[in-house]
Amino acid sequence: PPSLLYPGFAYLRPYSWDPTRLTPNGLFLLEPSVLSYYLALATTIELTVLRNISRLWLYLLAMLACLAVTGPAALVLASPLLLPGMQPGMRRALLLLIVPLAAAALLTGAFSPLLGRLGELGAVNSSGYGRIVAPLLAIADQATNDPNWLLGYGAGSSPRANNVVQWPFSKLMYEYGLIVAIVFHLYLLSCVFSERRSRAVVFVALLPYLFFGGGFVSHASVMPLLLLGSLLKVEEQNQAPVNDRTRS
């Protein structure tokens, strides 16, 4: 029902080669990019903590079906933290998963839509440009041309535009200035990385919030960061009780 839909999200997006079929998002996750983000989190937890091959297959296949760049990009950027924390057996299993998936994607042309999404970075009116390029340009422009770059223009004063999502840094810098933006991010990083949690999991949870257009207070990106970065600790499956695999 329209009353349940949150404006500004692509709930129903058909595959480009078959408009009768829709990319998966589960409705409750708002759009494929959000589902892709959550699947990247699930994949990271499986790779570093729980190590269940069956679930790992499921998450990777579902992520490919989303045709969203958010999840794969987060995993690629987090790979320097992921690989050292993986057991040798899991590395071999991951290799056995990725090779056939990559081969199938090449044979079926599944990479073409993903590469097309990367091309959005150069298109001014595209989602990719509005999520990644526009906020970066706004920060650079304010830092070089705006006399109020240090103190900002006040709460709620940042300009809004269609198909543009502000980064937390760009919004804070425009409204409160560079010092507040830096202090907030130092505080955020100290909170989520202060405990002995999986740094790879926290890093993947943090990326969309900071850089992929998740929005400063968007619940889809804030809640995983709050839970996995501050409240919950995912325990290894072979060490946790059967009915208590996470604890706060």
C-alpha cells in the first residue's frame, strides 16, 4: 500500500533485460542497494566468524541478483581487513565459490549491468553521481570557495536536490563547519572501533553510512552501525551456545 512506502527509494526496479521481472529487495529493505548492503554484512560475518558455507553461497547469489554496487563495493574495499581474519579453509571455500560465480556471470552477461552502474559516476543526473560524486564535489567547493567553511551556516541550512544524498561529512561541514565535522567523525570512529569486535564487520557497516549515500539519519544504515558497532558481539559458532550465538 502507498501508505507503507517511504518516498525517494526504488522499491520496484525491473531487470534491464526482462522488464517483467523485478530485482529483489524484500520491500522492507526499501531498495536493492540496501539489501545488497545487508547481504555484504551477512557475508562478512560468515567469512570471519560463523563460517557456514551454505549460507555464504546463498548470500553471494542473492547479492549478484540485486545488481547493486553497494554490497560488492563494500566487500572489495573491506578485503584488506577480511582476508587476514579468515581461516585457510574459508579462503579456499571462498575461492571455490567466486570462480564458478564469476565464470557464470561472464557467460550470461551479468557483469554488464554492474559495469553500467559504475558508469553512473560520470552522469550528473544518475543515482551513483548523486550518492558519491556530488557530496565529494560539495566538500571540495566549500573548502576552497566558501567563506563559511570553518563555522558553517547553521542547522538544517544545507541545500537539497533531487537524486542527491548528502554524506554525513558534507552535511555537517555545510551546517556546522569543518571542525565539527572532523570531531563528529573522530567520535564515531572511536565508538565503533573501540571494542574487540570484528573490524571487518564494523568497516562494512560503516562504509555505506559515510560514503554510499545512506543518509545521516537513515535507519537502513544507522541501525546496523549501532548494533554491530556498539551493542552486539557476534560470537563464533563453535564456541557459542546453541540458543545464544549473539550477546549484547
